[in-house]
Amino acid sequence: MNRCAPFFLLLAATALSSNATAQSTCATATPLQPGLFVVPDITGPDVPSPDCSLNNQLADHGEWYVYTATQDAQVTVSTDLPINSGIDTRIQVYTGTCGNLTCVAGDDDGGAGTLSFLQFAGEQGETYYIAFDDNWDADGFTAQLLLSPLSTSTIGFTTQNISATGSVYALVDMDFDQLDDIVAVSQTNINVLYQQPGGGFSSVNYPTTPADYPASWSLAAGDIDANGHMDLLYGGGSGVTFMKANNDGTGFDEVSFPNYVFSQRSNFVDINNDGHLDAFVCHDVAPNVYFLNDGNGNLTFHQGGLGDTQWGGNYGSIWIDYDNDHDIDLFIAKCGADPVNQLHRNNGDGTFTSVGPLVGLDQNVQTWSCAWADFDLDGDMDVLVGASSGQHKLMRNDGVMGFTDVTAGSGYDTFGATNIEHAAHDFDNDGYVDVFGGGEIIMQNVGNMTFNPVSVSIYNGAVGDMNDDGFLDVLNGNFMRVNNGNTNNYLKVITHGTVSNRNGIGARVEVISALGTQIRDVKSGDGFRYMSSITAHFGLGSDSAVDQVTVFWPSGIVNVVENPPINGTLEIIESVDTDVADLVAPPSLSVHPNPADDRLVVNGSGIASGNEVRIIDLDGRVVSTRRIQDGQVDISSLAGGTYFIEVFTPGSVLKQMFMKR
Amino acid sequence: MIIPVRARTALVIITMIAGIVACRHDALEDLVPSSAPGSVNVDPSTVPYATLSEYGLFQGALASLDPHPEVLPYDVITPLFSDYAKKARFVWMPSGSRASYAGDHEVLAFPERSVLIKTFYYDHVQPGDGRKILETRLLIRANGEWVSATYVWNAEQTEAYLDMTGSNVPITWMDEQDQMRNVTYRIPAGAECFTCHKQSGVTIPIGPKPRNLDRVFNYGEGDVGQLEKWVQHGYLEPGYPASIDRVTAWDDESEDLSDRVRSYLDMNCAHCHGEQRHCDYRPMRFAWELTADPVNLGLCVEPDEQILPFDAYIVSAGNVDKSMMHYRISSTEVSERMPLLGRTLVHQEAVDMIADWILQLSPPCN
């Protein structure tokens, strides 16, 4: 490399800039204007603190600058310039007063190689301290401060510090006050930072007995005994511990199971649909395990039937309703020597059938978690098969036709950052669900199954609303990454189960507004490790009204709310009122066994003996016309293969795919 | 306004089909140790037995680990680190059958009924400053497959009982530097054994490859070549190559640093980071015969998962702080440490060696 050229560039930059300075402190910070500036060798005695870069390492020296924003603008601070090649820089950005600084942003290696790059939303009139430290390298370099317009298409976060004891894992409403709380856990304590109405947190520390299995791999939350206080599941390296909140919310009681489990993703979900939350834990090295609830919050251990690969490889379980039949299905992101993902369809009768190959979701991708959402607003759940190693795959749900690989041209074909976390949330409230995976990048859904990478300079983590402003925030350890928001509208829906489980986990929430119909499946446990808010969050874009919110509860009950106020939280309580005339539920049809031999059992709304049935092959030909008898259809005359079945009920035609052996 | 709607009138109470739970529960108190004096007893149709003594692998007091005359002690050049536990290794094969060489880097082809025996213990255990044997692991060749069995020793050190459920044992011991140390020693569950001892879903041994066995061992009459002794004992078919591409003793400071590191990584990491192994999807390939190419060690290779809050390489030449390998082998965080299984303490001597090795690598990665 030509070492002369950079030298001349450095001189040029110095000449262009009035910002060059001798060694400095926060109190003597050099004022900055947008442009290039030369940072001398880092020798200033004032060590930048705290470390905003998440390295959790303080340096020995710092060089200090100060920038006062003259306008609201996106501020970029960068050392990511070719002339700095080979230098290892670190940047800290603070507000506050010297000696009492608060992190706004920090970056270590966000640029090429070991150079730094960060952006934050600058507020007119605010003073920002910008410090470079010598954590890695004391050599001087050239840096740059740039302004660009804030726009609604930008997703940005501002950092605030919290002080929690333990590993910060969860952002979930622990006390049912409609506000997401911060949860940190260690082997011997649970620290809940309860979000207060009007803002801020109240920290309560609950000592616990030493957990047999600390939450090394994942944390899930749910109210298994419906006592109004959330319980926790610790996914440990050699077993599973539950921390059950007592009835007055003053503490947690440990329940640890002796069974060896190399836990990965964990979830609370009502697996057997008896109205009580059960728990599911992916097993890394053996068949998956689950814990069934007897209705009083007492759990029993089970293993087998929900992903039985002898040597495991189960990493990211997520419970969603992929076939819109209003029962909850299980998708397992798999990794290791047998990385074929699995989809277990809920047959509606307590049994599950593995249907990955049948519906085209048996990708061989090394993945630790996959992000499910209706990315194209066509009424069914699509999935980003997020690679932990190798290439991502974006799979569009085409209903009875199964899933179609639409990676090409989606943005995921050129997005190389791999990660163990992939979670789907609408970070810009535009009604199109985005995906947060690796690379400090949110893949922003811009419609048409297309995603644009937006560099956010934060890491993925638990997602929820830490300031009740309707924009989703992210927890990175003791840093709250608060969403800068925009002018878009939103609606948050809390599902308060009564017949179904208390959290309404497994419910399908549907919101209809001018931009279309949005759906969410209420869940405990997405991504790989963290516990994100259970509240169903809907961005509304510029829509100023919601026509209708519908909750399809796991119990089968359907509740509809018309024209709710927006830009707030709507709590829908599961209610049965037989005075109201029954409405036709959305058509749903389930069939089993699948594959079937001679007889196919059909279940669904409005199905009765005598209903006409058509069997259609994959070329669209009607190969058989029959009627339902005793809830069954005779398919003994069919050749082996894949077919669609159409059932004609009064008012609707129900359709489903099945295989004949 | 809430409009309740009943969509499905029937709530179906559903019960799951309970899966079969593959756990072994032994009524330990009912079992009487019954060694068969005079002969080693390995019946492929009934192994693994309930107790270690039933095999007759040792004579006299079980805890003396005095091998039956047919049973041969052996050692490997570089061992797996297991929280500083000491290990005693033995092998037994039925008379008239022997293992054959299958390649420097391949596990010997063992005959039916072979038993690989590895006992884990600590010395200077407190209180009492004595030896405490924790477990004996067997790999038994039965009906053409390897059967794994873990025997957990009782407090009296008189018997060890088959137990594949996994357990933790707190140990305090005085180490070789006279430092008092603590560990919660993990006796693995069956699924944990299988995690490392598998390839393509089939149970396999890891250690007994010629490259690990080609060393000297003192059988009581001075150091002799271990493989040669196996041949004399009738355990190994003669005619294996005179020159074997053997690993380097990781702690032999007279040896080449790079070779010591490669040897250490082979024994501690290659069982997961190899083809058809548990973590074969990561780019490293740590087997000895593959690491002459430093890319397989992760040199200047970016990890798939950046757990550090800055961009690291798996091995960043000259930069210990930005080497993911160093970070992970130095970590005791359950979800970050490497190896994931078999270690809860930091193997500081090895961490120091790998730091020294990283520091002398050049040029820098970027």
C-alpha cells in the first residue's frame, strides 16, 4: 500500500478543518462542525465513561469533542475512511454534563475492518459529547461528522442506561398493567424494572433459591397459574427451571426438573388446548421436551412427539398458526448434522403431524431461529428462514399451495450477515413487519416481500415498548435502545384470556384498517434467546382509524372490537355472550391423518354429514366428488399422491391439502 | 365496544399422546456387586450391566483400579481437558481377537466385545486429602455398534453404578500448585456423551487413533512404545506403518508452539467441529490432519456469530482480544464457553498457550 497518499490526505483534512486539537478532556472538548477533523494520538487523561459500545471495557485515554445540534438531523460520526485503514478506533457519544454522562451511541467496529461508524438522531439545541478512546489503539486518525435529514423511512434508536442486576433478558408485562417491564435474572435473583405510567421504571429485586438451571440459553414468560403474576422459564444447559410467581406477587418459587435438557429456545404455549399454559423447550442433543399443566400450574415433564430427532439439533421453536385454522402450530429451526427444519401441524385434536416436506418448509438451512409474520399482508404467515451459517431463505406462504422460496430479489439474497437471532416486529410502525437479525441491521420491510437493510448500530435483543409510545424498543444488556419513532400511527392489543390461557398466547389477532388486514399470533418466545413483549403490536402507517380488531382465541371464541381508538393499548377480554347471534367464523378446515390411507377425517366450522366434497389433484383436475359421512371422506379409490380437498358448507368453501399414501 | 362471538361451540378437551421417556431408573440398593473372579465378562446381549464390577475388568479392591491381566492401561498424547480431573484409561479385547490399523487419523478397527475404559478422579480431595473416583465411562463394542455406559462411583468407593441421567458433584481439591480449588463436576447424561461421541448419528470413540496412541508408556518396566505393546499383548495387528503422523504433546514446551496448539484443539474441539459432527456448520475444522492449513483453525476467518460487541475473527493474528477462539475458551458463561460440554473451569495453562500462539501470528488480518 502506498503510505504517502494517506499522509497527504491527512494534511488536506487538517487544512480543511478547524477542529484539530491537542489532548483534551470533556471539560475542554473541542467544538465540532460537520466535516472532516483530525484526531491526534489519543493521550487525553479523561477516560470516556461509561463505555457505550457494549464492549464493557473502559479505555485509558480519550480525545474529546462537542457538537451542539443546530437542527433536528441524523448525525453520523465515523472513522470509516480509507486513509484510516489498519487503525482500530472506538467512538462514544454522550449527553449530560462532564462527570455525569449518559450514552447516546457507541461503536467499535461498525465500519470496515476495525474502524467505527455510528449514527444517532440529533435534536436541535442538544449538546453531544463525542469521545474517541484508546481501548485498542492510541494512534491518531481522521474522523468525520455528517448530517443528513431524519426521515420516516429511517429506523433509529437512542440509548439510555438502566441498572439491572443479572442478565437482562426480557421486555414483557410482568404485572398485567399493560406496560412492558424489564426483567434481568441470575441464578439467585429476579430483578424486575416495572415500567411506570407516565415513564420511568421502579426496580424490585426478588431473591430466589439458587436455580438448579440458570437461564443460560433462553428465558420465557407466561402466567401458568393465571394468578395475575407472570412466571418464568429458565432454559439451562443441563435442565429446565421454572420460577413461579406467588399469588401476591412478592416472590418466586423455584420448580426444577431432574431431567437432562440441553435447552435452547423455550416457549409458553397451551400445547393441548385445555385452557392452561404449558411449556415447550427445544433440546439441542435429544428429542424436544414439554411440560403439561394440570390446570393448577403444576407441570409434568414429557419428551417425545414434537420433534424426535435422536440427536436433537433443535434450536428455535416458534408457535404460529401457519394454516389459518386457528390452532397453534410448531415450527422448529434446526441446526447441526440434521438441519432440516420442521413444521408440526396441530391437527386440532391434540395430535401434531410433521408436515414440513408437504408444505415446502423442509429447508436445509443451518438456523437457530426463524422470523414468522405476514410480511406481504395477504392474510397468512410467511417466514424468513434466518441463517446462522450460510444463506437466508425467505418463504412466502401461498396457502394451500404451500410455501414458495421468494429469496431472489427480496434483499435477503444479498444480505450476508448471519445470526442466531431472527425476530419479526414492525419497528417503523408502517404496518409491514420488519426482521431484526445480525449485522446491527434491521431488514426493513418495504412491501412486495422486499427488505432493505437499515443500519441501526444496535444489537438484537428483547423487543417491547419501554416508554409506551407505541414504537418498539430493544434491550441490549443495561442499554435501553429507545426507538426514535416517527409520525406513523399504531395500535397495541393485549389479549386477556378467560376461557383460554390468561395471556391469550396462541390467539390470532387481526386488525383491519385502510392499509389492509394485519395478523399477529400472540406468543411467548420468538427469536432464540430473549423474551419479547407478548402484546400484539400493530403499526398503522398513516391510517388514522382501525375498522375492526378480531381475536380468535385458542378456545374457539371470537371477539370483535369495532372502531377502537388508535395510538394506545386495547385490552380485549375473552368473553362469551350467547345473546349475540353466532357469526360465521373464518373458514377453516383441518384433515387427518396426513398422509392418509383409506379415510380422511375432516374437521372445521360448519362441517356436517352430507356436505359435498371435491378432491382435486395438483393439476387442478377434479378427480373425485363425494359427501362427508360421519365426519369422514372415503379416499380409498385415490392413487397415492398430493391432493386438495374442498368441502362445500353453507356459505363457504373450505380447502386444504393432504397426502394419500 | 366488544362484541363477543362464539365461533366454536364445543371446547374439546384434548390430551396429548405422551411420548416415551427414554430414561433408565435403576434400583441401586437392590443390586449386589457380583464380579466374576478370574475372567472378564462382556456379553453383548446384556451389556451395559448395572455395576462396573460385573465386567471383571479390575481385580482386588475396585478403587485400586488394578487391571485384570488381560486389561491393558494406555494413554493418549494430548488429553481432553475435563475440569482438571485425572483419567485412567484401559482397554480390553477378548482373547483371540485384536484391533487393526485403519489410518493414522482413524479410530482403530476394534473387534466385537472390545471395551474402552476411562475413569475420572481427583487427588487431594478435601476434606481428607485423598483420591475420589467419580465415574467410569465404558464404550463397549456390541453387535457391531458402540454402546456407551457411565458408571457413577458410590461414596464408599466400593462400586460404581450405571447411571445415564447425568448429575453434578461438588469437589474441592488441592491442585498441583497447592492451590485449593472448587468445581461442580458434571457426570454426563447419555445424551451428553452422545453429543461428542457421534458421527452421522452413530456412536464412536474419539481418542484411540494411532496419531494419539503413538507414544511411550511405562507398564512397570520402563517406557515402551504403546502401540508395540498392544501388538505384543495381542491387541493390535502387526504391520501398522512405522511412521505415524502423530500429534504433539500440548504441554511439551520443547515442541513447536503451533503444533502444540493444533494438538490441543484437535483433542478438545475436533469432535464437534468436524464433518457430520455436532457443530459441523461452523467453518472451523480442528482435526490434526486438517489444521496444517491455518484457515481451518479460523485464522482471519470471521465467525458466523459475533458474540463479542466488536468484530472479531475466530483467530485474529497478533490480536488476542479480538480472537473469538480466545474469548470462548476463556469464558465460563454456559452459552459462550468452548468446549460447550465437559468444561466449567477455564483451562488457564491452555488459554495462555493459545494467547502466546495468537500473539506471534502475523501479518494482521486486516
